[in-house]
Amino acid sequence: MGAPQHFFSLDKNELADFVQSLGMKKFRANQLIQWVYERRIIDFNRMTNFSKPDRLRLSKSLTFESTSILTHQTASDKTEKLLLAIQPDNPVSPTTECVMIPSENTGGGSRQTACVSSQVGCPVGCTFCASGLDGLELNLTTGQIVEQIWQLNKTSQSGQITNVVFMGMGEPLSNLANVMKAVRIITAPWAFNLSARRVTISTVGLPAQIRRLADQLDLPVTLAISLHAPTDDLRKTLIPWAEYTSVDALIDAANYYFDRTGREVTLEYILLRDVNDRPEHARQLAAVAKRIRGNINLIRYNQVKGLPYKRPETENVHTFQNILRSKRVNVHIRASRGRDISGACGQLRHERKTTPLNINIAN
């Protein structure tokens, strides 16, 4: 018998085929789905509508947790971060991180946003980001991506996830097959039943992959492009992969995405003090933004130890925003959450397992 199959990597049809391969009736897949997704139970001994022999067979053939929680941190703003060991039995396992961000909606009610990772490390190597400091180690599987959602739902004190953003570690479009399958499971009525419109995929900008994503008409997710500079010359100093594309190519891909899906595109722009936060940059960015149907999220840089960049002054951020608004650009300043546990944008880090399992840390 080979390694156990990962439950969270299977869609409903694949799970039905799997249980039938074990000699069970097809309806057993629905029972497993109810135990795991509805009741959040992964202990076979508690699955009382399975016989003891079936529970034993399943326990040898199916696993629910392919990662282990190393640390669970809570920030002063209630943001929670999980550090996950990808190879739990390996004393120097590579790790990845995911974050739960609670917030209040402007129209009332609350939102719980899961920020998930698609890779261990990142191949892009943005000069201001912690995630790519050690490069890319591996792509996460579909199951390891979906499992982050399940783990956050199980451990978080904030409530159940309402939104998902692929803005954790990694470049989602360079692991697109696994990301797309994960999104299909996350949004399936039998799983987490989230609307695809509540899922955001963020990319540094791979035009061909953006077009491929746009052609998945059953996945009307929000596309966010990490622009971070309004010109090619400046962008190349910040993002190594900008050598292989251009702002014009990204705008063309963004317009293709809107034409195919009807979904407006978000331009993400991290403000770095005295680097890309000057008034001339705002005017250049406005000219770029006017070429698409979308909006801009401004993000104050979250400082990373060992990197030379600084967080911009509040006055400069508002000046930058006001210039964009004067050009009739839809722009928002995105709040930084979880900074005191290094859980904010650009702070998630590729580490090795150095701490014991199952430690809770509250700040």
C-alpha cells in the first residue's frame, strides 16, 4: 500500500472514486464530506456511521493533515498567523504561513479573511519582501492549500472564513493548476461554499497565466496585480521578474481579464519611502490606472528586518492618494494588519522548522 491519499486534495467525484476503490459504496464519500466540512471532525473513531472495519481501512488509506501547526500567534489587532511544517516528521521541514484577518464591513457585519500561501518561499524575489529572501523551495499541493483554510477555520477565535486571498507566500500563477483546483474545492457547495467573488488571486504579473485564468469562466475570482511601480524602469529595480514583461503587457492582460470575466482588476501598490511614493509617481500611476476597469489599493510598506526600505510618512501616503483621486482614480489605502507578529503584507517568511509542534503564542 502506498502513502495515504490527502483528503483535501480530492474533489467530490475523486473522493467517490477513492472510496469505491476501497470496496465501499459511493455514498460513503458524501458521509466523509459531512463529517469533515460540516462537522469539522477528522477522527475516524468518531465517524459512527462507518463500520469498524471501514474506519480502519480509511485510516490506513486517507489522511487529513499533511502539515503540522508549529506556532499559532495572535496580534494585538486580533490577526492570527499559523506557521505550518510541510513535512511534519522532518526535523528541518520547510515551512509556510497563513493568516486570518478579522475586520468590520463598512455596511455592518464582520469579515474573516484567510490569507493563504501557494508555495514554500517565492521565485519572484521582490527586493522589499520577506517571502522570497531564500527563493522558491517547492509548490504547495492542492490539498496543502485547502488544508490552510480548514486549519484556520478550526483554530481561529474570529469565526468562520468569509473571504480568501492568495496573498501569502509564493506567486499563485506559477502554481496555477494547484491553485485553480484549490479554488474549485474552496468554492464548492459541498466544501466551504464560498463565492468565487470572495476569492482574490494576487500576482506579480504573468500575462499568459492571467489570460489562462481569465478563460476559466467558472472561476470569476478577483484578480489583483502587484504593480508597485508605474514605469518599467522603476519596476525592474524592485521586481526581478519585471525583466520578462512590461507594464503595457500587464495592462493588456488585465483588460483581457475584464473582457472575459466582467470582473474589475485591482492594482496593488506598496508605498516605499522615497522610492515610489513621490507625487510624480502618483501622476504616472494615475495614467496607468486610467487604462483599465479597476481600482488601486495603496499599501504602506511593512518593514522587514535586514531590508533597506522604510515605511512612508502618513502625510505622503495621503498626498499620494489625493493626487490619484484628483485624476478620478478609484483608490483606497489598505490597512496593515498583524504587523506585530510579522503577519502583514510582505512579512511572511520562508523558514525551517526550529520550534516544537503545537505551541500557542499570544502577543
